[in-house]
Amino acid sequence: MNTSAAANRQRVREIGSYHVLTDPPRRDLVALVEVAALVADVPLATINLITEAEQHSIATKGFDASICRREDSMCTVAIEETKPVVVADASQDNRFKDNPFVSGELGAVRFYAAFQLVTPAGTTIGTLCVFDDKPRLLTAQQRSSLTSLAERVVDLLELELRSRELSSSLSALEAARIELEHSNHKLTAFAGQVSHDLDNPLTAVSMAIKLLGERFEGEDGTTDAEAEWLLDRATNGTQRMHDLIRALLDFAKIGGQLAQTKVDLQRLVAQVREDLTPVLTDATVDVGALPVVMGDAVQLRAVMQNLVANAAKFTRPGVAPVISIHARREDTMWRIEVADQGPGVPAAERERVFEPLARASDEHPGTGIGLATVRRIVQAHGGVVVMGEAPGGGTAVSFTLPS
């Protein structure tokens, strides 16, 4: 039976992956060959791997390892079989009697037994071969033991391959760790600069609000109620913006460490609604009972602010925003959902929009980093965030937090 070209290529690929054709004979394989010779009670044994053109003896007992032409190899016959090939006297066997290793040209083999080496992928790459220049027989126990030894040859080859792959993976992980550390150093410097650049205009705004408050004061030191309300809102919003920027930058700089405190999501959403008053003017917002969770209040406010702002921004033409915010318990987690009745996001796009700089639509302003920030913060809290379809065709974004 002739081996197909595809089978030959597969055999060569798998043999090449084991790195044994050019390296010195491995001591573990040599030891196993010596055991095979002892089991068979013969002076000669070898592990032969068959490539497209050659037979490579990678470990031997009783003779020096060598390479011969594939057409001269006795084991070329054996790799085409599914069961071990055992011949008491090869000179009397039509398959081997004219082979140069039998006829006297290269050797005078008489007893010959070859046990196939089959990889986990089902490819026969060669044989564990025992032979002698005298005719002999194998007992059933010897056959069984040699079959087991052939399996152990493949186990040793696979073990070395997996160890090498593991070492390569560890090296790649170490390189990635070094690169990440380098990136974090650069991010720290960037975050510090951004913090400085954003703090300056915020400080100027805060000072301007304070001066406006002094200008609105009457002679008796009181301020018009409406003006005072507006000034208080501006001051609180500016302070929260300052806290949010600093916390997000700190989050980037320290690699995602979070302040763990009790966070009342009901109160947090009320603050978010106050911050987003300008964009929620015409919106209907339905807020259900929300839990108290452990987490970073500033980070979680950034999550809710992004999701509520998106729900208010992406609407159907001529239709006022309708937003619902609800929570439900799922085993050891709380799932918080922000849903709208807007145009929705196609299913094929729902994962992509969580990538940095990805945007669901060019019709609305935005940086494309809001949902990426949401996912990073939720993951840092040990949760997951997903996007789905809300009843009526809108968008529902939900995230989980440990209870």
C-alpha cells in the first residue's frame, strides 16, 4: 500500500515538531530502546522515524545511529500497517527477503519486529524496532510489553514537545509582562500630565463660580434663591467632575486598584440624574429599587453616567427618551440594567462598541471611549457587562456586581 502525499507531509510535519532528527540522541529514548532489546531478548533495537525520503534512527542499541534511504528501510513496510509487524525469519518473507538489510548488502537481519509509533493525531511517524541476525519468536507477553514501550516512546516525544511549548508560552508571557510594565510607566506619565491639564481649567471654573456667587450677594450677605440654587448646582457638578477625572486617572495609573466601600446605587443614580439634568430635560426616567454594593463610588458613578447619557443621547427622531434603571439578584451577583427605547444597536455591533474608540453611530457627538471605560471598571469590580435588545427594540446594557 502506497502512502499518500498528504500523509507523508503530515508525518514530516509531526516529526519536525519533535526536534529529534538533528539533536543528539536523547538519553531517555536510548534508555527505552535498551529496555526494548532486553524485553525481546535481542542484541539490536532502534527507534526509526520515516520522512519522505529517509529513515532516521534517533536512538539505538547494539549499533550506531544512522540515516538510510527510505526505499532501503524495512520499517517503511511497517508504517503502512495498523498492527505490529513480527517476522521470525525475514529471509523467508516475500516483503523483506530482497531488502538490502536482509540480503547481506547492508545487513543480514533475520528476526524482525516493528511496533508502530502513533501520535495523538493518529499519524504513524515510525517504529520501535527490535531485530537479530538469528531467527526467533516473540511470546504474547513480549509483544504486549513492546507495544506498551512503543506507546511510551510517543509519550516521551509529546512530553518534550509540550514542555517546549510551555516554555515558549512562559517566555511570551514574560515579554508581555515587561511590555505591559513599560506601557504602565508611560501611562503614569501621561495620566499625570492630563491631570495637570484638566485641573487648571476646572480650578478656573470653580473660582469663576465663587466670584459669581459673591457678585450675586446682596448688601445683607444673602443671595437670590434661584441664583443660589444654580450656583450650588454648578459648584457641586464641578467638584464631582474634578473627583471623577482624578479617580479615573488614578485608576489608570495604579493599574486598576479600586477603593472598596459601601455604595448606595439608589443615591448614586440620583446624583447622576442631577449631573445630567441638561440632557434629561425631556426624558422619562424610571428607577427601580437599587441595592447597596461594595465598590468604588466614583468609578461606579462613571459607569452609570456613561450608560444613562448614552440612553438619553440615542433616540428615535421626534421621540423623547424613555429610560429605565432596574436591578435584580442573580445568585451572588446583582445585575443592574439601563434600558432605553431608542433605535437600538445591531446584534453584530454589540461587542464591537465596547472597544476603545469604537462608535455605534456618527450622528451623535462622542469620543468612543465611554463604553470601553464602562467595561474596564465593571471588570475591575469582578463583574461583566453585556449589551442586548430592550423591549420595543431599544438598547439594554446590563452589568453585574458582586453582592
